[in-house]
Amino acid sequence: MEQQTKKVNKPMFWVGLAMVVVTAALLFVDFGTWFIAIGILGLVAMGASKYRPMK
């Protein structure tokens, strides 16, 4: 059997993390629905990157 290797995308993880942090900071200043959409996109980017820093 072929061994499948996971391609890890670290920059996408860090960009996703930055999006989530910025969204959290902006929610303290002003409430808007587009902040939540940006935060969700950040979470998706973190999950899709397949990078697990605690593993």
C-alpha cells in the first residue's frame, strides 16, 4: 500500500489564526455580521491547513 502523506500548509493556519484574533478584537469595538463571517472563514482556513501545532 502507498503511504499517504498529509500536506501541511502552515501559512494558511497562521493567516486563519490572525483572522480569528482580529475578529475577536473587532467584536469588542463594534458589532457587525461581517465580523462573524470573517471569523468563520478563519476557522475554516485553520482546519483546512491540516497543521496541528499541539500534536
